[in-house]
Amino acid sequence: MKNKIIVFGSLNLDFIVKTKNFPKIGETLMGIEYFIAPGGKGANQAVAVARLSCPVYMIGAVGNDYFGDLLIKNLKENHVKVDYVFRSSKKTGVAFININNQGLNSITVIPGANYELKDELLKKTFHLIKNNDIVIVQLEIPISSVYEIIKESKKRKAFLILNPSPIKRIKKEILKLVDILVLNEIEAINIVNKKMTQKEIALELVSLGVKRVIITLGKKGAIFCDKNKKIDIFPTLKVRSVDTTGAGDAFLGALAGSLLKGESFSKAIKIANIAGALSTKKYGAQNSFPFLKEMKKLRNI
Ligand code: RIB
């Protein structure tokens, strides 16, 4: 049984614009609607963990501004511990998200304060990591901080989940420290930088030393591969999607929460698939994440 979950990562305020199609270069497009909602891959994953009633800390940085106040307040309301969400002189991170009529998105992130999670600030948080905790990290904070978090987590015998999003090159010696690498189809192709099928990519990552790989495939579910090099495919629910923003974060948070509760990898992936699918039925990231109760009602999990 693991103790608690610590999410190191980004907090952004998302500006979501709904249009029929994505705008082309030089084009002025009339949109349909817009929303402003709490986001950031780190904060999203922390909220997704909390939806499973698991203890979770968010470690990150926001500006000394109204957006920062809003994001912290929202995390508190979602039962995420915010004692280590620092205030910085930089502006709170924001994301500009376009959604088309199929619910697909394209995202531009301005990291702002998220890039201040480094050096002394980061060191102040490491005492929280204990044997058997689950640590989650993504790549919307400085890459040097990501490496430090991974090394420190392994030193302190925590279980480490890396979500290499948005994609950046990761050193091979760091990949070897990762207990589960969770990435989507586009990130998978970019991380190996070769033309391969998703199954081949999963096998390649395992042979590079990653202990377990999960590639999320959107409507097709997810692929799982571990050191035994056996590929398992987990189909997902069919739902009517309006916005896929944060679906990967809902998946990851539910996966980590289920593992914390002692579920097997296959059961945790099944629950994560349900969380990811249900999150696409509403607009925004965190606000769309399902509670365990809703998931149980839908499926016998
Ligand atoms: O994964 C979705 C998230 O990516 C959005 O909430 C946005 O803030 C960006 O970080």
C-alpha cells in the first residue's frame, strides 16, 4: 500500500476558444464560444487524483496575481494540498486552447511562474517525498527540475510516473529511473524519433530501460507494456466528446490514484480509461473530471 501522491508541475489558467475549424494562418475566424477554466497539466493531474479521494500535494508556482489566487482557491476546493504552491514575481502561467467541432484541440502555453519551480524553491519540497509515495511529473516546468525531481524521488524510494508532455528529449539515464512512462500517440512518435507503430514504440522504450510504458490512444484506449515485453491493449468507453482537453491528465491522475489504493496495473488502466473518456464529455480540464462514484455507477469497477 502506498502513502500519498505528490504532483510536481504546472498550474495554468486556460482560455478555451470553441470554433468550427482551427484558424488558418492569416485568417480571421468567427468563433462560437469561450470559457476560462483552471488548468495546467500538473494541477489537472492533482485534481484527477483527488477525485478518487486520495491524499495529494501539488508542488508548483503561480504569480502574485488574481489568476494565481483563482488557481490556488480552486485546488483547495478540490481537496488538493497547496502548502507548496509558491508565489513568484513572474505572471501565472496561461494556456490558449482552440477546440474544433470534433472536440480536438491545439494548445499554446505561456509558462510564466511555472518556470520558477527550480533550485532552492524545489529543494524546500523534497522532504515531503517518502518511501512508497507516488511522485508524478510532466514537462511544463524546467527540464533540469524534472531531472532533479526524478533522481530525488528514486533516492527516497518513491514510485515515479513521468508524463513527457509537452514533448522534449529525455536523457536515457533518466528514462531508466521511470516506473511508468505515460504518453500519448504524438508524444510516443516524438520521443523515439523513428517511424514505428505504437506497439513497436512501447517495446523500444522498455528496451531503453523504462520499467512500464502506457501509450494513450484517444478513442482507441491505451497500450501497456512492461519488462516482460508483453503488449496489452485496453479499449475504452465510447462517449460523445465535446472537448478532449485534459483527458490525458484525467487518465494519469486516475491511474495514480488507483495504484495508490493498491489496484493492479490492469485494473488501474481500466479505471484511468473511464476517467479519460468521461472527461471529454464536458468543456475544460479539471471541471470535467469524474468522481470515483460516477465511474463506479457506470461500470462495475
Ligand atoms: O493537458 C491539458 C493542459 O495542457 C491544459 O489544461 C493546459 O493548461 C496545458 O497545460
